[in-house]
Amino acid sequence: MLSAVEQTRLRVSKGTEAKKKAQLGQFLTPARTAQFMAGLFPSTARGICRLLDPGAGIGSLSSAFLDRCSFGDLHFDKVELSAFELDSLLHDELSSTLASYSERVPLTYDVLGGDFIEEAVNRIQFSHENDFTHTILNPPYKKINSKSRYRLLLRQAEIETVNLYSAFVALALALMSLGGQLVAIIPRSFCNGPYYRPFREFVLERAAIRHMHLFASRDTAFQDDQENVIIMLERGGRQGDVTVTTSTDDRFTDLVTHAHSFDRIVFSDDRERFIHVPTSPERNAIELSAAIGYSLDDLGLKVSTGPVVDFRLKHHLRNMPETGTVPLLYPSHFTGHGSEWPKAGMKKPNAIRRNAETEKWLYPTGFYCVVRRFSSKEENRRIVASVVHPGAFADAEVLGFENHLNVFHEGKQGLSEALAYGLAVFLNTTAVDENFRRFNGHTQVNATDLRLIKYPGRETLIALGEWAIHCGQPTQAMIDEQLERLSA
């Protein structure tokens, strides 16, 4: 039956305009992914299954769940399904999909065309029948404006979040009975960053994480700028080890499974509650070394987003330096181990006027470590760190750092040369990249992410920097070997 649903999915997806998909945040679930998700629910004894499918589309996920029921893998006396789908043009396909199971599964179902967020909030506020035992969902992906009606509705249910996908998961979780199981495919953006912290806290306070699956290839993602994760939660469950599986793509032919203690998923001392997804049972140099355990506060350092937002200061920018201007640095000024300024032929300006209006956005010239806020999907590392060398800027007294750079500094002052190079070397190691990818599933590197990394002590960083200065241009292998040697 699922193969027929997949043919319908392909037809409907091909016939739906991209604009409509974007408006609804609509991405229909492929059959193989739906089967994997349904397969995460453990086999059960007889009883009543109350299944929730928010954003049901044409019924791919419900179909995969009901397939398991029809094959006898899930044993229920009755399945009561509530399938929400806002797009009325999909209702006939959805009803047809569900009706096809009526003779093989003890099934009753409702196709609900109302707004899931509004209906769920009403149930949470006014009904005590929040008793769904199973939820399977591929929620819509779309940002929620801070002053929108959805934001106000969600706050009535004590949910604070910034995207429809996290809103759907939070609401579904709130509608479930204790012991209920939820399986969802969602972007990994919720795992880190300040905007999703309330959502992480909401989930971790109400559920145990049982399983997470990560796709190694981005080609299977619904959004091409970040990874997706399949997550299984148990409402009110006692947290234990977490099963983590990985596969290259949605064929799952190279599925790898490991179990991890929860302290590798959410660090006990992490106030941000970042959710890590380890892809190997072995702990790398960052985890194993007792010498790598310092916060930036411990080191007396800060990291900030570059303060110059170019479109807001557009009339102060200049393509090339001239009298009365100072250097303005973009990520494109940094390549490999060095920097090039000014850079001819660059689409971005090389300088910014220094005056009363711009002075507060400028830093004293000195040594700094900078990290690009955005990396391309093809790059080997997410974190790409470079050193700002004051010798490259002649007699400039101050520098401008554009908003696409993160800047490491000491109270808005420069660092020592060795410390700046040591930070850059450490951040460019393979071990740091591996750890960073465990909680960051997209191409953006925020200052908050960099604050959550554990660093070597100041003396170790300075030693790394002195070594790098002496080496000139160390290779990746040399950098990784030196970190292991100094942190042993």
C-alpha cells in the first residue's frame, strides 16, 4: 500500500507550486523515510492506539504506521487516528489513503481541516483528554513572526518558539498521555542557539529522548541549508541511554547504531541545553583531555558578532581606502592562513569612514581571532578561524568587523599574538569540528555556539600559537597532532 502512496506523493509534489510549498512549509515525506520512522515505535501489546498525525499531507506517515499494524507488527485492538491537514486540496488523497486500511486494520479516523495550532491550544486549555498514545509527524517548516497570531496562541499554552516545526512538536507532546511515544523528522536547528532554548527546555522537561537518527548526506534534507534529524520522544519517560543511528541517505543501507549515555547528549553544566548527536562511540581528543575544559569566561576572553551591519551604515562605506577611512573586514578578506586587505575587485567595500556615528562600532587595531559566521556545505570544516594581524593595516588605529564575522577579543581589545594564533589553531582542529557538528546541523556558526565550546587553558593556547608562528603554515595533520600532544 505504501508504494501507491509514494506514487501519489511524487505526483502531488510535482504538481504543487514552489510558492505554495513555501507558504505552507509543506514537504511531503518520502516512503522510505516514513517506513523508518514508523519502525521506531516498539511492538506493543493489545490496547487502544490513539494516533496523532499533525500536518498529515497525503497520509504517508500514517500509512507507514498502519502498514505495521496490518502486518501484525503492531498489535492494537483499535486504532483511532486524528489526521490534521490544513491544505484542503489534499483531503481527498488523505481520505483515500486512510480508507484503504479500513478492511485490514481496526481503524477509525478523522481528517481534520482546521488549523492544528489553534485546535491544539484549545484542547490544551479547555480539555483534559490529552491522551494520544502515539504521534508521528513531519511538521511544516516556516518561521513564526514574534508578533504573529501563532506566537500569541502558543504563549497561551506556555510554548515559546520561533518556527512552525518546533511549535507542532511541542503541541503534539503536550497532547500526549504519559508513556506516549512521538516520532518526528525535523531540522536540526533546534539543537543549538538561543532562539530554540525555550523549546529545548520544554521538550527535556516533559519527555525522554529515546532515539535520534542523522542523515550524513544533505541531499535527503527538506531544507537544503541544514540537516534533518529523526527524533523519538517518550512523554514523561525516565531518561536513560539514547540510541543514535546514522545513514548516508534515506535508503538506510549503511545504517550504523550506537547507544550513548545522556551526558554525551546534553551536558550537565550547559545552561543553554544544547542537544548533541554523537556519531561515534569513541570520545575524541576534546572529550578525553582533562586539559580542555575551560570556558571563555575562565580564559578572560569574549567572542562577539562583528558589529558593523553594512546595509545600516551604507553611506559610510567605501570601496577602497581613502582619507578619513579605516579598514572594514569581511570573511572574504581571509583565505587559508592569511588575509588580503584591501582586496581589489571585491563586491564588498574595503573601508568605512571613521566619525562620530561609526566610532562605537570599531575595535582598536591589534591581533584578533575571527571565525566566519557562515560556511558553505562543501567545506571540510564548519568552523573556519583566521588571525587578524595588525601589520596588514599600515597605520590604522581602529578596524571595522562586518556582521558575518565572529570576533574573539579581550574586553573589545586585541589579544597577544600567540593567543590569537593559538585560538585559531585550536578552532581549526578536526576534533573541534567533530564536536561542533554534534550540536550544529546547519552552516551558520553563532557567537553563542563558540561560547559553548570547551577550550584549552590559556597557557596551552599560547603554546599552540607559538608553535604555529614558528611553523608558518602548518597542515591539518600537523595541527591535529599538535593538539593531541599538548592536551595529553
